[in-house]
Amino acid sequence: MTDTTRTIDPAGSTGTTRVTTPWEGLVTSALLGTERRTPPAEILAPGKEAPVALLDAAALHTVRRRAGLLPARAAARPEPAPHDGRARLPDAAGRRLSRLLADRSASSGGGGGRRGAAPDLTELLPQWLAAANEHGYRAPAAVLPALLDAARARTDLRPQALTFAGPRGLWLARLNPEWKFALRGASGGALLPDPRDGEAVRLLWEEGLFAERVALLAVVRAQDAEASRALLASTWSTERAEDRLMFLDSLRTGLSGADEPFLERALSDRSRNVRHTAAELLSALPGSALAGRMAARAATCVSMDRTGGGQVITVEAPHECDADMQRDGVVPAPPAGRGERSWWLGQLVEAAPLATWPARLGGRTPEEIVALPVLDDWADELHAAWCRAAVRQRDARWSTALLGTPAASPAAGPGTSSLAERAKLLATLPPAERASWVASFIAAHGLSEAFQLLGVCAVPWAEPLGRAVVDALDIARDAGSYPWSFSGVMGLAERCLDPAEASRLELLTATQDEPEDASPGAGGYWSEAFRRLVSTLRLRASMLAELKGRNGPGDLGQLAEPTGLTEPAAP
């Protein structure tokens, strides 16, 4: 039966009409309701109410559609899956992975309620994958579909999941449109040619998927930085702007002065984002010509006030943003609520080498410079720009100076009161210094201000930091604090504490008497949370042991944990 119903194009500009099928008419009526859209009379049985007639017609057309299907031509067989030469996963670890994938959608804390004493299953899979990749294992073929489904549902899993899935995972992803994400932003463990095989490298670079090209560029750069730049230059002018940006970003790894000529040319790119990224990379090279130009500009804006005895910084922000400044990456238009001159000043100081300032400001050290008063309320702007420069240039000395002492109030610190910015500064410090600083900060200020800072500390937490976190949680419990406000820190502790701490924490699992002013039920919650912490740490130790091919100290029938797993305690 042919339906002659015609629908006017909603745009109304072309006057085109579209012929709808009987099935489409039925679906539309079912979605809108028969009172709002009555199906065409010719497809409905007479003498019945519209809803009943709609269902009868739907049943009839369903049978008709199924009966009318024609067998399709046999498709060509796919190419065989590529070989994956990595080590086979130990049996116990494989069983653990199967259980994690089967339970990945479970949530111990669904709805914001109490999670109980069981480990948080949503956090087990990421850490397991990270540990398995550190051992160089390949994914069992049988779990690849579930692994790709898990990565499709959770973007945070994708890098580790696709590395573990390897070339067979990428091969399988090509056969299912729902897994096409694996073909875009990650290498998926694709088999890449030997970087020394110039012809194979050129062929994949010119014909490969975008994810394969990104992975290839990284591999070639690790082997021969000059060859990677030549590869990038060979197709640069024909790449899409978003692809040029991604490729340019790959130069962050191993960035050196040899990259400067290529980046200088990118300053004239037709894409503003590409120009900005090129300028950012050049400013991270203190010896680059761009860094020198920015230093000269910034030095004219910041100096010592000679009328104040040479002990005060004075600032004269730029009065214009000329074409040369814009070519060097200065964005002329400020965001809403920001003045133009302060916006330009911040960008100049941020891009200038930090070595500019001791010579410019009387030979002082970074600690002495950030302690100097600044005239006319420019201190916040100047310090914020120095913070960004320290992060960009990975300068631990300046970061330490801008962080100040951990015991000082964040609002009174020399650099910035923003915990997010402080976390970025901390990330430039060596891991041991970072952990020590945050441990002292927690001892002085407690946990409420430390959550973002803990997130940048190396996993597993060093012993002083882990002890500081546990002690602060114990103090909060003894004080009768509202327990659920510490659930985020407790979750971090489950993922980041050294599993060897489990035995020491056993004493904290007992339920204590609640103080009179404590939150109702707090004692039971704290006991439950500490029991979950201990069981999770023991499971992490078991998982590590399984990945080493031996049984662990924990209950192998339970599940385990995320990135940065640590070694189990020595027997």
C-alpha cells in the first residue's frame, strides 16, 4: 500500500514535500497520541476506536515489514585480527577483570546514600587497567567487547582501556559503529611501523586514521624529533585546523629549542587557536626569540619604584595591543569584566621568562620578589601572572616561592589564594616535596581546603602525606564532625593510600561513642567508612599480587581498585 501523505518542509523556503510511509504515520500518531494526530483512515480498520485501530494497524504492518525483508548479499569476511605479542594475563587477574567488567555499572553510593563497607566498584576498573598496562599484558580476546562497552560509557577509562585492548581492540572497533570513539582520539594500541622504516611511516602518515597518525607522530618524535617535525611539515598546509592544533600539541613532549623554527612559522597560521598554542609553547622555551620579545615588553611594565627607596614594585600596564603583540600570542579582547590593560599585562608577564625578574628587580631571589609590596593594587594581577608563568615554565623554585609556607593562610599567601592555581603550582614540584607541602598544609588547615591539592600528589601517597590524611580524618571523627562532608577525601584515600597502611588503620574501624554534639549516626558512618577503606586497600594488594601471577593476601572473591596501584606489603 502506498501512502500519499505529504509533509511540508519545516524551513518553508524550498516548497519541497516528503512522502511518508504508512509505518512512519503510525509511529508519529503513537508518539503524539491519536487525539493530536489521527492516523490516515485508509490504514485503520473501520468501526474501532482510534487507539485500538492504531495498535491493530501496527501489528499488521509489523508482520508485513518482517515478511517483506529480502536476504542481503553475503558480506566479505573481515581481515583477520592482528597479532598482539604482549604477555598473557595471569588467570586470577583475568577472572578479576571479568568480574569488574560485569559489575562496572554498579554503584555502591547510588542516590547519595551510605555506601556500606564494600569497596566502590566504579573505581576498581580504572586502577586495575593502569596496573595491567604497567605490566605490559594484553587483553584476553573474550573480554574485548565488554571492555570497549565500558570505555564507551566512561571517557575517563578510554586511554587505559584502549591501551590494554591493543591492536585487536582497534580491529574490533572498526566492526561496530558504537565503538567508533576508539578510532578517533587514541591509538587503541594500533600496530605502528618501526620509526626507522621511512616508507612505512610515510604511508601510514598519509593514509592512516587520525588516531593512528597521532600515535605515529608520538612514536617518531620519541625516536627522532627532527624526523617528527619533517613528517608534520610535509602535510601541514593541507591539514584541518583542529588536526593542526592536535599535532602541534604533541610537541609539548620533549619540547626543545630545535622546535623553535617550526613554532615561529606556526605563529602566522590562519587558525587563531594554532597561533595561540604555538606562542604558548615558545614562551615555555626561555631561550626562544618570542620569550625574549615578551621579556622586553614585560620589563617596560614592571620595575622598582625609585621614589620609594627601591623597596616597592611599580607597574605601568600596556596602553595598546599592537599587531606584533598579537602575532606573539597576546589576545587583544579581554573576557567580560576584565580591563584591557590588566589583561594585556597578565599575558606579557605570563609569557616572559621568569629569569627576567631577578635582574630587573635588584638581583633579588624569587622569595624576596614575591614578598615585595606592589603599588596601585597591581599585586594580585602580577602574582597571578607569575603563577601562570611558573606553571608554564615548570619552574619549581618560583612555584615554591609563590606557594609560600604551608602553615600560612591561603588568603594571605604571596602568590594566589585559589586552591586550583595552588594545585597547578604544586604539580611543578618534585613528588616528595609536593607530598611534604600538602601534608604540612593539612596539619595546619585540615582537610576541607586540601581536596584539590591531594589530587595532584603522586600515587601512592608518600608515608607523611598518607599519615596526615588519616590523622585528619580521625580528628574529624573524634570531633563529631558531619561525616558525609568527608566522603570525597575518603574516596581519594581508598584510591591513593599505600595498601601497606591497611593494618595500621584496622584500629579505626571500631564504632566509637558519639559526642553529645555529634551528627546523628556519625559514629556508625565513620566506622563503616574506615572498614571500607581497609578492605579496599587489602583488595588493591591482592590485585597487584594477581597481576604478578600469584595469589594475594586479600579475599580473591571480592573486587579491587584504580590508577597508581602500589606494591603490596612485604610478607
